[in-house]
Amino acid sequence: MISVEDAIDRVKCATAPLGPELVPLAEAHGRVLARDAIALLDQPAAPISAMDGYAVRLEDARESDISLRIVGTAPAGHPFAGRLGRGEAVRIFTGAVVPEGADGIVIQEDVTVADRNVTIRTPASPRHIRPAGLDFRNGSVLARAGRKLAARDLALLAAGNLASVEVRRKPIVAFASTGDELVLPGTPPRPGSIVASSGYALSALIAAWGGEPLDLGIFPDTVEALQRLPDAASRADAVVTTGGASVGDHDLVQHALAPKGFALDFWKIAMRPGKPLIFGRLRDKPFLGLPGNPVSSHVCALLFLKPLIAAFLGMHMGDERIPARLTSPVPANDSRQDYLRARLIRRDRELWTEPFPIQDSSMQSILASADALIVRPPGAPAAETGQRVEVIPLDREFAPE
């Protein structure tokens, strides 16, 4: 068996970033930039007023009770046509271009207007003027390659006058469930049948992590059926199976897929749940054989499929573990890295984690109720209530930025 860390490194190294594609900015949410997004203009393009008031020359308005002649108006989008002269002022509104010659703004609350004259009760200030390029300059990098674009990024790129961006092509991840006992939800039960459930989680996870899921359905436990897998996944970038990874079934996978171009990298990881995991290449594609147990499959997808997709997208995936305090003690661990399903609780401005008392990997209800996985390294000693441990959040609410 190899360690979890070694297995993750080998999965990452087996994958190269996919090529770019150009997409409209309106379709770029959640996509990963293939190259830096560069601003095509200054923002703002000219000095802009940050307040409603009057644009003036500072040398004309350094003292209070100064009267200036109003020579025009500058609404947003309609700059004043001309240059401000001595003793003059222009009525200006928030977001409007500051007239040429003006270098100060007096806010409207600090003036008195009579006829075409404005009397300044408070000296003018330059602080209400946003200089050209305050936000960014033409040629500035607005977002780096490898960034997954959020809604706030789209607004920034639009402000930079970008109508489209180059993003990584979404990796197509084909997945198949294997097992004679499996039936689809809604199928009348038969003796010995099990409703297939892992595929629904996999499809959702692949999409959430930036991939394009390709459901190949259920394959029976036969050599002939498994040998159809490479052709069924021909347009995919990676292939994932659930089931057929246990000790007794490993030879079946090898026997069925080896003639079709399967090469094993590793099999079995020192972890719980999820020990019987297969990784290799099926022809030119990474192949990940997840355990058939839905909980084990989910945990292994989080640990190995997520970084695989991230590598396809050229993303740097940092350590997702965060510290939390135990609400109850946990026993010493054996030689396998353990992942305990747990709840997360915010208490006294700290994050606490409550491990479920039953950790049977067959119980999907516990996984559905969990917020996190407590990571217990191999040989970890017993931990008491209040002691800090590392957890992997399952919910975005608790995930690190």
C-alpha cells in the first residue's frame, strides 16, 4: 500500500493542463483562465468626480465664502466641453468627467447657489476626484491564469473592456458503475439488487469541480462488458469506475482492460475508507477505479478525482484542511490514514468538530449529514475533547478562501 500523499502526487503528475478555448464573458462564470486577462483600457479613463457638487480650481477656492460663476454642467456620460477658467465652476455629478482645468470638488452640501453663482462655504478639496487609472491601467493583469472566475471577476473583466476570455477546456470525465447487483433508482427491486447511487454524486462533483460529466451507465461484472469501456469513453479525457476495485475483482479489471491498453500505476492506499483504489492509464487517459461503496467512493473522489480535474484545468490546488477543536475524544489510529465523518460547529469564535459515533462506511445518511472529514494520520495518538485536529470541509460555508 502507498500513502495518501504519495497517491495524490502520482495522480497530479499523470495529468497535463488541457488546451484553451475562447468563450464569451457571459459564459465564463466558474471557468478557469488559460492565460492572464489583460485590461484593454484605463479605469477610470479620465479623472472622475466621486461626489455631486461643483468642479473648481483649487487656487480659486482655498478659502470659504468665495463666490464663483457657474459656466456649465457635467452629468455622467456628458463631459463639459471646454476648459475651466479663473473664477469659474461647473456643476458636476458623481461619475462625471472632471472638466479640464479643474483640480478640486466642493460637495453640494457645502455651497449656496444664487442665480448663476455658487458661494463656497468650505474650501475645495482634491480628495473627491478619482484620478485616471485609479482602479487599473491599460495592460494591467486583471486575473491570472489558473484562476477560477467568480462573479466579481466577471465584473472586473467587463470593466477592463474584455468581451471574451481564454479558458481551459472543461475535462470530460467519463464514469461508469460496475456490478451485476446494481439497478437504477425507480427500478422494481429484485432479490440481491442494490440501487446505484454513486454516479449521481460523481456527476455533481465533476461538474462542481469544473469538469464535464459523461455517464456511461452500469456495466455488468464480465470481461466482455468491461472491454467495451475504452470505446464508450473514447471522447473523454479521464475514465472513472466505481466497483471492481476489491481484492477479488482486481484481477478481473486487469484481465479485461490490459488487452485494451490499461497500465496499472498503483493499487491499494493506506487509508480508511477507500483502501481498494486503482489508478493507471487506459490507453492515453488517466483511469481511476473507485471503490464500489458509495461513502468510500465519495471520499476517494474528494481526495483524488478533485486534484485530477484541477490538474487538467491548470489550477494550483492547495491544502484544503483547516484546524478545528474536537467536541469529543477520538481513539488512537492504526497504520491507515482515517477520514472520520463529522459535523462542524462555530462556538466562541472557534470552529469545533463533532465526529459521528458510528463510522460504518455503508451508511450514506451519515455522509449526507456531515460537514467535514476529520483527518487522522497513520499512528495518530488518541485525541481528547478540545484538542485541535485537521478537517476537510465538505460545505462551502466552512471552506477556506
